[in-house]
Amino acid sequence: MASVKPDHGAVSCEHGIYLMTEHDLLEVVEIEESCALSRWGWDAYREELGRPESMMYVARWRRPNPLTERLVAGFLAARVTAGEMHINNVGVIEQVRGRGIASELLSVAVADALSRGVVSAVLEVRAGNMAAQSLYRRHGFEIAGRRRDYYSRPTEDALVMTAAFGRRA
Ligand SMILES: CC(C)(COP(=O)(O)OP(=O)(O)OC[C@H]1O[C@@H](n2cnc3c(N)ncnc32)[C@H](O)[C@@H]1OP(=O)(O)O)[C@@H](O)C(=O)NCCC(=O)NCCS
């Protein structure tokens, strides 16, 4: 995927955005668990990495970050289905939120989607997750619907958010 630049993040926060590899998975699963995201787990991510339609990225430091003692700061897991990008999971370690890491991950994913000829995206987000909704709105997503009691533990509605990249400024 040509649009993932190895040095993309070198000028910002000393991390880069990279395609996820199997070496990232232990940390990705840790982040997933700490974010209380819908659980995939190691095996599901491993399987997903092998699919040509998957789009999986990490924000990774070159050396373990002194604050988190980890290499991976955050991740984004998406998949292209029927010409549309479905964003499945996005998570950033709590100590380094608010620094634009999720935004960078999403920008790279959208750029890659466009390079594949994908012009729309869809995702579900907890109705009460204002931070994530704000992130997605900032990247051109709008609320398109609601799925009643979509999430469990705790039970909560999902908002369906969609973006049509061709209409982005
Ligand atoms: C949602 C999440 C991924 C954002 O990660 P992040 O790296 O802190 O986000 P960024 O710093 O890139 O912020 C980008 C934009 O998101 C929005 N945003 C992020 N955190 C926010 C918050 N706490 N409150 C309101 N808006 C927020 C803002 O619009 C922000 O843009 P701005 O800084 O120009 O205002 C992170 O809070 C997280 O991991 N949460 C737990 C997991 C989760 O909810 N994932 C989404 C599942 S659908």
C-alpha cells in the first residue's frame, strides 16, 4: 500500500503510521482490552491480517515510549467490503490520547481506501461515545442511522456513521 509512508509520523510525536504486522498483535490486543472495545482478540486479528481486503494500521514508536513502555500507541482495523471501507476498531492508549494519533490513523486509512478506489466508509459507534463520534465527524462522517441495543456489556445503541469521500473538502 503505497500511501503508508514509513516516516509519516517522524515529524509528529516521533511515531509513524505503519501497516500492522503479527509482531504488533500482543500490544494491539492489550490496547483493545484497555479501551473496552468489542473484543476480537489475537486469533481474529491474526486471521484478519491475512485477508487481502483488510486494512490494519498501527501508530508505532521507534523505541518503547517512556510514558507507556510500549511500542504501539494505537491501532485501526478496517476492511473493504463491496467497495466500501468498514471501520471495525480504533483505539489509542489512554496516556497518549488527545495528540492526534487516532486522527493520523484515520487519515492514512482513508488515503489508502481512496487509492483502492473506495469512496465511502461506514462504522458503528456507541451512542454515548462522544470522543469517537467527534473524531469521525472531523473526518467527514455523518450519522446515518441507529441500531437499537447493538452493543452488550453494557447494552447500548449503536450509531451508524457514514462518509462519502468524494464529497470531502
Ligand atoms: C476515540 C479515540 C480513538 C480518539 O483517539 P485520540 O488519539 O485521542 O484522538 P485524536 O487526538 O486524534 O483526536 C482527533 C479528534 O477526535 C475528537 N476527540 C478525540 N478525543 C476527544 C474527546 N475526549 N472529546 C471530544 N472529542 C475528542 C476531536 O474531534 C479531535 O480533534 P481535535 O483535537 O482537533 O478537536 C480514543 O479516545 C480511544 O481510544 N477511545 C477508546 C476506544 C474507542 O472509543 N474507540 C472508538 C470505537 S468506535
